[in-house]
Amino acid sequence: MTIGAGLPAFSLGEVLGQWSLAPVPTIGTVWVVGLYLLGVRRLRARGDHWPVGRTVAFVGGGMGSFYFATASGLAAYDTTLLSVHMVQHMILSMLVPLALALGAPVTLALRTLPRRPRGWLLALLHSRLAKVLSFAPLAFLLYIVSPWALYFTDWYRASLESVFVHEMMHVHLVAVGALFFWPLVGIDPLPGRHGYPFRMLLTVLTLPFHAFLGVTIMGQSTLLAGDYYPRLREGPMGSWLPDPYDDQQLAGGILWGSGDLIALTFFAVLFTQWVRSSMAEAKREDRRLDRLEAREQAAASARTGDG
């Protein structure tokens, strides 16, 4: 990436207008969305039901948000403004993994794959690697440590100056978010799933983490990435670029506010799932008791008839 590459002043119009056909996000999005929709089509062709909400969550909320974050004007400015990068960070690390998990792609794959590939997928789901990666405390630790490692080491500066490191950072954010959110959502048959109280506890624990990291970034007396952002002001964009310290303050506030907002939204999703699960369990118990009562009445009638 070229430091000082000329971009017009940042605005909503530029975010919506500066689209690019970046190969990694474009090819990845087309393939993932295509395979998912192919699976949905196969299910419906044989008369099976697949909730529309899952398709909307995966294609629109998940892959749509991923493509927007990595190919729109948001991506064009993500190495120019730390605040824009932070918006991208929150989309990739929280919104995208949550929406993808709600789309239940593993369940869809298990219902549509041919016998042999389905067996490979089942073997992977039951492997030791899957159990380790889905271990909730490990996933939570990776989720809260990764941003500190990103912003307070040379990794962030490298992601600004290297296209490869930049793309790998995007993949890393989505992957770590998926490890954390996927077992908590609990739709797909993954190892490491826990009861709803524990899932909600982990969600609540992310709230102070985002707030603390955001406040820490806002309170830094030094700039993240060193002299990278001040050097941008020496080029053609210097006429409109904000003061790097002011932009860093804004970035920390975005991390704090948006992290809490998305975590609270996820908390609401989990609570709704918990209520629905409890209601379904109550209905199953009612049906079990009704069958038991019917058998007892039939037995009593038979005894009365024999008498």
C-alpha cells in the first residue's frame, strides 16, 4: 500500500461510491454465497423446509456485511483513517460472525452434501481439533486478547503497509469472531455448546472488555502505528485529514459504543432463543404427560371392563 495515495475527503457518498473488485473478498463472497444458495435450492427441490430468516442472515447480514466491509468505500479508507478501520473491525469481528452463525451453514451442509463429503464433515466436527477450537474459555480468551495484540504490537502497522497482512487481518477477525459466536448461537451441531445461562454469561463478560479497550485507545498519549497517520497528512490528503489524535479518540469511542451495542443485540438474540427453547421443552413435556395420562386411563378402562 502506498502511503499518501490520494483519496477525496471522506464522506458517506464516498463510502457508497468507492467500490472495488478486490479479488479475495469478491471471489470468496461469490463462492460462499453460491454454495449456500445451492444448498438451499437442493433442500427446497426435494420438498424440505429451510427458514428464510437463516438465508437472509447468512447471505445478507453475514456475507453482505463482509463484502461491504472489505470492498466498499469503507475498505478504501481503512488504511487512511483509524476511525474507519475501527468500524470495519467491528463489522468483521462481531456482526459478520454473528450473522453467519445465525445462518446455520453447517446444518445446511449436513442436510445437502453427498454421503462421503458429509462423512468427512461429521468426522471434522467430532475431531479433537474441533473440540479444542470450540472450547468456550479458549475462544473467549482469543476473542479478547486478539485486539490487544493487534493494536499494541507491530502487527497493526504491518497491516497498513502490506496488502497480504491486511487481508490476513480481515480473515483473522472473522475467524476469531466465529470461534467465539458460533457455539454460543447454538444452531449448528458444533462441539463446545453450553447451556443458555453460561452463554449469556460469556456475552455479558464481553461488555467491559470492549469498554476498557476503547477507553484505553482513547487515553493513549502515543499514536497507534507510530508516524504512519501523521505522514499521510504530509501528502495530497493533508487538506482534509483530521488530526491523528482526534481520529484515534473517535476510533476508541466507536470500539466502545458499537461493541456494547452489538453485544447487547446478541444478548437479546440469546434470550429469545432461550425463551423459545423453554417453551418448546414445556410443550414436549405436556405432550409426554398427556400420553402418559392417556395410557393410564386406557389401562384403568381395561381393568374396569375386565371386572
